[in-house]
Amino acid sequence: ADLFAVTVEQLVGLERFGRKSAENLVAAIAAAKQQPLSRLLFGLGIRHVGAQAAQLLARQYGSLDAMMAASAAQLGEVRGVGHIIADSVASYFADPNVVALLNKLRAHGLRLDEPNAIQADGPLTGATVVLTGTLPTLSRGEATALVEKAGGRVTSSVSRKTTFVVAGDEAGSKLDKARELGVEVIDEAELRRRTSAASTDRHAVDDLT
């Protein structure tokens, strides 16, 4: 945490540190304060918490305070997390030394929220979505982020439980399966319309891709 308080003058006093190098490093450290919660959570090095688990937790809870207030049982209910990761996270946040560290990071102005947090009552809450083919402007990661932020869930296969399929160019067998089962098929423009209540555009999901 002390790195976030380092000054140019402190660095210039070190061997082989010129003023320009010191200024660049301090600027980079300042920029790091604006990383989303998921990056901070991963960087803390919590046992069993990799980049994907950190992202799932951060997007589910939206803020560090909300995550710290959750019990191990509640953390374990996050899809893709499980009880081993949940127990590890709950134990980590229960450590007074960790609380002191996080308070220090807070005091240094680090960002403690997730800009792409899932909406609890989003427009796609409860929906199961399949993506297939190449979309005109969205990458697969960006389209997934749109769906998930709006409360939906993206799966890899089409079934009768699929709410709708988003099809692009060269959609292939998943499109055929959707038609066979009578599952609704929409395009990227309609996906954007249905997720517009989530106030998400391509720039808002860049951190996830």
C-alpha cells in the first residue's frame, strides 16, 4: 500500500533514478488507482482467487464494502465461485491485518468498485443466452459482458431452456438447433436494444475484454 504514497522526490534519491523516470513511475502508480475492483481483488493474492473468480465476485457485488459484508455462504452462491473460494475470501476479509491494509488503500484513493457490476434487476435477469457467429461490431467478450451486466447468463449450447440466441455471420449449427427447438433468434442490434437499460456501450466493457 505504501507504493501509492511514493513521491518523485523520494525516487530521485535512489540510485539510477532520474527525474523523468521517477515522474513516469509516479504517474503509472497514480493511474493504477483507477483499475476496477476485479483487478485489485486479483492483485491481493487471495488463496484460490484467480482472475476469473475475482471478476465474478466483483461484478456480482459491485463494491468492496458489499463483498466484505457477505458471508461465506452468500459468496458461494455466486455462479462459478463455489465454497472453497468463498471460504477463502471470507477468511481473508475477516483478518484484521487485511482490513487495515484495505483501509490504507482506501485512504490512498484506490477505486473500490466495479464499473461493470451486474444489475440485480436488469432487463435480462433470469435469461439464458447463446451467442453464435460473428457479430457486426461486438466481440464475443463484449457481447457476453452486455448480457451479464443486464442480469443474463451466457451458455455455450442451445436447449429448450435457452431464452434466445444472438446470431451473427456464419452462425452454424447453433442457429440450426435454435430453429429446430423454436428458440427465438435475434441479431446484435436487438441485443443492444434489450440491454440498453443497463446503460452499457462498447467502451464500458473494454476492461473485460
